[in-house]
Amino acid sequence: MNTKLIVKGHFHFIGIGGIGMSAIAMALIKQGYSVSGSDLVKNKETKKLKALGAIIFESQIKKNIDLVVSKFQNQTINFVISSAIKDENEELSYCKKNNLLIKHRSEILAMIMKSYISLSIAGSHGKTSTSTFLSTLLELCTHNSSSIIGGIMPIYESNAHIENTKYLVTEIDESDGTINNYNSNIGIIINIDFDHCDHYSNMDEILSSFRKFASNSEKLLINYDCKITRKNFKSNNQWSIKEKNNIAYAIIPKIINKNQTVGEYFEHGNFIDIINIPIPGLHNLSNITAAIAACRMIGVSFKTIKKNIESLELPKKRFEFRGELDKRIIYDDYAHHPNEIKETINLAKLFIDDKNNSNKEQRGRLIAIFQPHRFTRVKQFINEFVEELSKADIIYITNIFGAGEKNIQNIDSQQIANLIYKKNKNVIYLKDNYEIKDRFFKLTQKNDFILNMGAGDCHNLWSILNNKNTLSD
């Protein structure tokens, strides 16, 4: 398989430390391209890239662009941005002023995909988990697969694994409309929900983007259990965890506990075998069923899949066990949309119920720590956030992580806490991770199950509680 890109030259990433940008940068380095990039924050990804030979700037100033242009003056230089990079960014504005070649990261990923048989995962919730499950199964079943996704895959301990392989698993971001830029051999739509209100005004706009993604896919695999997906997309390749008749791929759960889900696997309505899924949660079962279905669509035998299913793990920050502090258990989860919070709290209750059933004298409480993400999302879904968060025993709300947005709606976390208080009196607004640390042992007690949720910097909490460098997160 020829993995060389059509685009030649050097690549400079403005905001190279982002989970999506760093994955593409790593892929380019693996394919022999020179890479540089800038980011205001040092993290594991920038350290990895530097170790691989990338030039990393810890500032974002026009001087960086001059240095790159000078060093690579005999090459075409591609300046790569994501939608998170605003026009006022000094590097970007300098590139525009000097008419330098600027490309969106989606353009680069789309070019990489052309060199492989691509299996692309799109959807509102669970993309990273599904991408991780599919990447793991393809690696173990075919030993002929690469991956570029938006999270850390345990099998590779990285968000990118690029080799001279036949298949490529990619996670497709719909948040900024660039989902239209991709052409996939197999396009997978795991669900559709209204989100990213900073870019989309209504559901019709979101559906329009997903329809373009579907039309750009040679084959389409869709989730029959998602009403919006089922209503708006037609395909002979569907999966379900609720129905087996007239469904191409289905797993009907029979046993569910905190350690596993045991289900009956069907293809085209025919019972195939009992399958033991090593990861709990119905939403995870659906995502794993999608991964199995995609493997079957490219000809991987079910026998081989079943042999390797026990190796599946969730990606980092997806119901990730961080540790225990004086008999207080802490999990991290990326949930930042009300429907994601709903599923994550349900999964946490499965763990708590299991523990309470085995030791009724030490009943655990579910404590939800939530860092809201984006002012536009909070404004749009504030009532839904209140509804789902209220289902925890105790709720701690921290400041909204703006993700570059301005708070033009004048909304804050105290407003969320005040609304939750009407449903559940056990709610407190806390400023940030450091205030949580200062009051941690007063706010919690032994046997508590602490669920730390959000898409911002809330996942540094574990390191802060343990007085560690947050770079390790």
C-alpha cells in the first residue's frame, strides 16, 4: 500500500497539541514528512511529537512563521489549522497577511485516507470509543490496520498508529461542518443528536452534514436503534442491540453487570453465537456491535473476532478508573452533553449497585463533579443538564470551560447549580479543581463513587489531588 500523500513539503500545525491535530501530525511524521507546530500548552502529545523529531514552539507568534519559512524555504509549506484557531491568532493572521498556504486539518486527514481502505466513524456521541474498539479488533484480527482518532487507544497508547497497512480507522468530526470533506470506503454513523450550537442552528443543518458524509461513503453502516439515524438514512448494513429481525448485525444483551455484558449475536436474523463483551454499559455494547459489524463488512471472520473481543478496552478519559483516595473511588469521563451524562451516570450506578449488593453496610454515594463545556452548549441544554445531573446523589459544578468562546449569553455555573437545587438539594458550585482539592475530604466520605465529567481541563483533578504535574494527564 502506497502511503505517500499527494501534498508535498513541510507541515506546520498551529495548535499542534490538540488531540486531533497531534494525531495527524504523528501520521505525517510516520510517513516521512517534516513537521513543526506551535501550542501554548505542553502536554503528552507535544512531548511525543518532539521526540519523533517535530519542531515545537511554545508560543504562537509571527516569528515562528518566519523561522519555519526560512528553514524550509525550498519546500512547499502547508500551514495547518483546526476550527479552534481563531482569526486573531498571531500566527494565522500573519499567514493570511503574507498569502501563505493554509489548509484545514480535515483536508490533510482526507488526503491521508486516500492511501488506505478507510473505515470512518461519525456521530454525535461515542466516536472515540467506537474508533478505539474498531482499531483494536482490526489490529488483532488482521495485523494490517492503522488508526487516527481523537483519543488515546490503549492498544497503541497513542491517538495515532500509522504503518504501511491496508486499512485505516479514522474518527470524523462533525462539530465544524468539515465532515463534508471526507470520502470513506465504509462510513459509520453511530448516532445523531443536536449539539455544537456554536456552528449549527438546528437539526436540519446537522442532518445535511451527515447526509453529505453518507453520500461520500462507498458503503454505509448505521445504528438502527437511533431514531434520527433510522429515519433519515437507508442502508442494508444496520446494527442493533434491541432488534434482531431484518437487522444485518445484532447483539441482544442477556446478562449485564459491572464487569461484562453477555449477549446473543445475530447476523441477518440468524443466531450465530453467545458473545462475552468485557466492557459494561449498553452504550458501549452498541459501539462494540458497530465495530464488530464493520469488521464483518470487510470479511473478518466472526470466529477471529470472538477470539480477540476479550482484549477490548475503553480509550482514556472514557469511564477511566483513576484511583482511590482513602476509600473514595474516582473515575474520569469525557461526558459533556446531557445524553452522555445520562449514560455515564447509569453506568456508575451499575458499579455502585454491585458494590452495595455485596456489602450493604458500606453503601456508596454517587458524587458527580461536572465541568460544563462551552457557553453555547450550556445555554442550549441547561434544562437537560439539570435533569440528568440531578440523578446523582451529590453534585459539584465547576466553572464553564469556554473552549475559546466568549460568554455573550452571560451564563455561569452558579445558575446551573441553582436550578439543580430545585430538584436535588445536594448541589454546590465550586470554582475549579483547586477548590475541590482544598475541600475534598470535607465534601466526600469513605465508599463514595466520584464521577468526574467534562471535556475541558477537569481531568487534571486526579493529578492535583495527588500533587502531581498535570502534564501527565
